[in-house]
Amino acid sequence: MKRFLVLVIAFISFFSVQAQEINCQVTVEAQQTGNTKLSIFKTLETSLQEFINDANWTQLNLDDHEKINCNIFINVTDFDSNNFTATIQIQSSRPIFGSSASTPVFNFKDNQFNFNYTEFQPLDYNPNTYSSNLVSGISFYMYTILGLDADTFALQGGQKYHEEARQIVNTAQQSNKKGWRASDGNNSRFRINSDLLSNSFSKYREALYIYHREGLDVFHKDPELAKNKIVESIQLLREVNNSRPNSILLRTFFDAKSNEVKQIFSGGPSVSIKEVVNNLNSIAPLYSKQWAEISY
């Protein structure tokens, strides 16, 4: 009987550490190809969703409410046999402590997401092997999402996930696909990962932590402290922008956060709004209309 109980506990423990970490909704749009009735697009959508949600990306054991929510939108613009020309939009969010709300963390559109795929082809990730641009691209974004999410909970908390993403970048460089090399431009997967691991952007990751963990997560108990911490995080982003203007990380931050930032500073405890607005206009002038709606 004791042996049976031990086996049962071991069985349960094994599957508890195999819990998945990501809850992702995948959409594949093929309107521009003129072949929307082909089953391969729906098969791809289903296969990707299963690949992402059923994989064990980490050793974490998360409850359902702790999983990272993400949305992936793949727009296939051209399709020939098993060759796909596409873009991919990735969005992720995480819950705000003491609240039923969530906050966007990552919002990025990759215009260099071309890949080969045969219907019902198995999708398997191996960190030491390049199997396809589809698998490497999706896996890269999963580890980037995991890394950024961890950075919001602990200072530099996502380091190991960003390093795993770097391994994917290095392995995928053997392919002829765009997005994996420094020469592929400032909007590439290479650039995202390189900047996240660069000492030049350490204040960016510090700002992520302060904004979320010391700011948003304490709003429920001390709104004034939370707001001032978010002011501090924006000042750090201004310092990053001063040394690395118009970087991809700053652009993706405000692509995700612009509406939220505007709402935070449009009411509640008063802080030095004029300085905040000046910083926001300097860092993210693309959203100047939203910053103008913040009253001071």
C-alpha cells in the first residue's frame, strides 16, 4: 500500500512539473493569397496553437491564472506549394497584482516571417538543431515573451530565457531566412535579442521591473507610490533613449503601453505630470497626440 501511494505521488509530481506556461490564441489569415479555402491554413493554425500551448518551455509549475496570455496573428500574403510569405504579430500580457486587470507587456510585428510548411508536418523544438524557420521563429518569440514576463517580476529575471532565445538566433543563422542576422535591420529578431542582452539596455529591463512590480502591482494598496514608481521607470527609459534613440525595445514598449500610460497619468494622485509628458514626447513622439491628452 505504501509503495502504491509513493508511485501515485510520483506520477502526480511528474505531471505537475510538466505543466504548460503559455496560453496562446493563434490566428492564420490568408485572404491576400486568394486561396482561403485551402485546409493547410487551418491545419497550420491548429498545429501552431497546440505546439505553443502543449510545449514545456520552462521547468515552472504554473496555475492556469498564472500562465502568460498571448495572441499571435500570422498574415500570409503569398503561398506557393509549401512556401509561405507572411508577417507575424505577437502580443503578450500579464496579470496586475491585486486586480482582475491585465497589462500588455510585448507587442511586435515581424515583417520578415517567411517559412516553409507542409500540411500535418510535426512541429518540434530542439535548442541545438535548426529544423525550420517556422519552429525557430515561434520558439524565439515564446522565449522572448517568457523573458520579458520574468523581467517584470524580478530584476533581470528573464536572463535565462533571453539566453535561450539567443541560442535560437545563433542556430537559425545557418538558414537563408531573414531576421536572424545583424545585417537584417533594426526590426529583426536578432536586434530584439541582442538589445535585451546588451549592457546598454540594462536600464530598459530595470524600467520593466519598476513599472510593473513596484508600480502597477502596488496600485491597489498605494496609488501614489505606484504612480511615482512609474514616473521613475519612464525616466529610466528616457535615459536609455538618450543613449540609444529610437531603439526597437523602446518602440515595442510604447506600442504595447501607450494607452495604459495615458490612462495612468490622466487621473488619481498628482505627480509631476509636466516632466512626465516631456519625457514621453522625447521617447515616443509617435504617440504625441495621446500625451497631449494628459492634463497638467
